[in-house]
Amino acid sequence: MIISSASDYREAARRKLPRFLFDYIDGGANAEHTLAANSADLATVSLRQRILKNVGKLSLKTELFGQQLAMPVILSPVGLTGMYARRGEVQAAQAAAGKGVPYCLSTVSVCSIEEVASHSSEAIWFQLYVLKDRGFMRNALERAQAAGVKTLVFTVDMPTPGSRYRDAHSGMSGPYAAPRRILQAMTKPDWALNVGLLGRPHDLGNISKYLGKATTLEDYVGWLANNFDPSISWKDLEWIRDFWKGPMIIKGILDVEDARDAVSFGADGIVVSNHGGRQLDGVPSTARALPAIAQAVGSDLTVLADSGIRSGLDVVRMLALGARAVLLGRSTVYALAAEGRHGVENMLDIFAREMQVAMTLTGVTSIEQIDASILVRDL
């Protein structure tokens, strides 16, 4: 099929993947109202089209936490990325490095920190959950630092997993899940050969190294469910702030008061996010939550955003609403599933071209010029 957008990569991924994997990345919590609102609300953000503004020289470059980026985009941490392409986290990290943007590795990746770092010429970011097993958390942080990771993304909006109906229906979880997944894989021979067979081992690399034994997809569901910690508070994170010497970003902020708490805690940045609509259905979209949060914290820390971003135009919208950069989750995985590393590289090229068009037609020539002044204000 012809690929011209992230939406095209979504369809290509749907055709290629077993249902349980496609629905896992594509779905959200409960009735998926927040999932839908993320994209719908962002699409309503109107930009001021300007003319004759001398925009012959455009630059997408920006700086984030002392790191030079070719464009204000980070590839977001997504669990089980290695199930979507052969050694998927490695391919995604290589694509990001080749395009001059960061790749953030998930705690629950198929490929371990060490494997990804050994194949990427650029330093990666690392994402960590709040877990009951503090020994695992310390082990993961130590290994991340040893691998050269400078930036930590700490996800705080999963004290418990969201209610995701699609997973139970698709075979990711629920009764007879394993045989259902096998049957689905048999209907997708390309995935079954390239990922299912040649992409092994399919364990959780970071967890396996800590436990000293191989883990399975059942371990992914069970271990995480048993280890999420609903009793966590800001005070419980202080040892991590003291231990980690590089930038620390708190991911999962939707409320102004929580953003202010992140400033008081000493975070270097936050990600305004509802976890892609995968946690609490009915919360505001990121596009609606972002402006007030960005205004409240000002320059006290760096504000990033994710959820609902499906194009370079959406990136510009998020920047105008107050983000310094955005994280791309689903778009990355769709492209990776469809065409591996090349797909991710092409997706980033598509986003860059779309950003250039949006900047040209709104009369701005640099990322720093993108702010609320390019938005149409309702009368």
C-alpha cells in the first residue's frame, strides 16, 4: 500500500499484525472516550494562517536537557515493542539515532537496556515505573546509568493497570489467551516468521536479567499487575531523585496541582499525558489539559506532551499549546510494525515535512517561535 501518513502506517500495521498485538497498541481504557478525544480535541486547535512572512529558511532544530534534537520529537516508551518487529526496540533506537531524535526505552521492553545501547550510536532515554519491588527499580537504574543513559522518564500514572476491554477480547489477556494468540499468529505468516520465530527471545529483557530467568507474555501481565504500587507518594520518589544524576522527567501529569508538586519535588521536566487514553477513561485530553499546566509552571521545568499526536501538524499544535517537545507512541509502533527501522525513519521524515508546511503557512521559522500567538482565539 502507498504510505503518506501515520494513518497509512496504522492500516499497514493492522494488516500485518496478529489481532492481539494490534488491539493492544491501538486500544484504550473502558469505552475509549479519552482515547478518541485525544485526537479529536487536538484536531480542533485552529492555527492562524499568515502570508508574506519571509519563511524561506526554516529550522526544526531545538535543544532539550542539553541535547541537540533535529526536531522536537522523542520516540515514546512503549511496552513490548520487540513484539511488533524483530528486536523492535533496537530498530526503533537506530531509527531515532539516524534522524537525530531521542529514543526512550520502556521498562517492559523485549530487548534489554544493554542490548539496545550496544546497537545505538546515541545515548537513549530510559522509562521506569513505580513498582513495589524497589530492588528491581534500583537494579534498572544502575544498569541504565552503566549503559550511558542520561535522561530518566518516570511514569507515575499507573498505580494500577487501566481497564482495557480490547485486550480481553483479543487474547492479550483473558481465558484461553495463549492458544488464541497462536491461532492468530498462524493467520499472519510474515509476522510469524520474521518476529514470532526469528525475533526470539520474546522475554522481558530488563526483568529477565533481574530475575535471572526467562519471562513470558504471561509474566508481562502478571508481574506488572502484582508489582504496581498504589501506595506510592512523592516522598517515596526522593531516593530516586537523589540517586539519578541526570535529567528526571515525570510522565503522566494531567492536573495543575500535580504539575506544581513536580516543581516542588525537583523534577527537570514533566510529560502532560493521559497515557494515550489507556488508563482512566473520561479524563481530559492532553490538548485540553496542556495550556493551563504550561502556564502554571512557566519556566520552572520543561513541559513535554503526548497522546493523540498523529502528524507533524499535531506536533506544531502541541507546541503552540505550551509543550517544548512531544513524545510519539502509537505512530512509532505502527510504522515499526509495518516496515521496521525504515518505517520509523520514514514516519519521522513525514512528520518533519508536515511540520515544515505548518510552520511555513503560520509564518514561523524556528521552533522557539511556535507559541500561542499562532493560534486562532475564539471570539
